[in-house]
Amino acid sequence: MSPNDPTGFMYQQKFILRLVFIAMIFLVAILIVRFLIPIDIATISVFASSIVGTLLGTYIGGFILKSEKVIDAHSDSLEEKFDHAIEQSKDFVKDITSREPKVVEEAKKEIEEEPQPPKKSARERLKDKGLM
């Protein structure tokens, strides 16, 4: 292993190597416990569940470490994005609370417009021209 290689005993190892290392550790631990306490406590079930739990724990721990690095790297931009989102939401809420609905605005425009004089019907126009 080179001095610049970040992989450790379980950290950043392949799945098979993690499984072998964890299985060996728990196998030795169970043999010691069985020797000291000769009571049979569903050894295989404890052995299997402890291996699965430890494997899941190593992957969850690795995920947390990676996400922590990403969050630290982008924390400044995340703060700016968060502040920008807050400002946009304030503007949005302000627009919703202060603006009247479009229907009300259109009704006010119609009221403000001067009413047009009633148009003559076609019959009345023909009478005015003298054609009827």
C-alpha cells in the first residue's frame, strides 16, 4: 500500500474485503465469547446480524463523511442560495397579499372606461338613410 493511498482497514475498501474483515473480526469475537460463556445464544443469528449491521454502518458512515465534505465545500454557496430563496419567497408572499385578483382588476378597468352610447340597430340605420 502506498503512503498516499487513503484506504484503510475498512475505510474505502471494496465490499468483499469489508465483508471478509468484518466476518473475521466477529468470528474471532464469537469464538472467544463461546469459550468464556458456553451458553448457546443463537450464535449463528447473532453472527449474521452483527455482520450485516456493521457493513451497513460502514457504508452509512462513509456516506455521512462524504456528505459532510460536500456540505463544507459548498457551504458558502448554500448560504447564498438559501438567502436568495428566502428573499424570493418574501417577494412571492408580498405579491400574493398585496395584489388584487385579475378578475377584480379587469372589472375596475371596465368600470373606469366610459360607457359607449348604445348603437342603433340595423333597422333604425336603414330608416335614417331613408331606405325603409
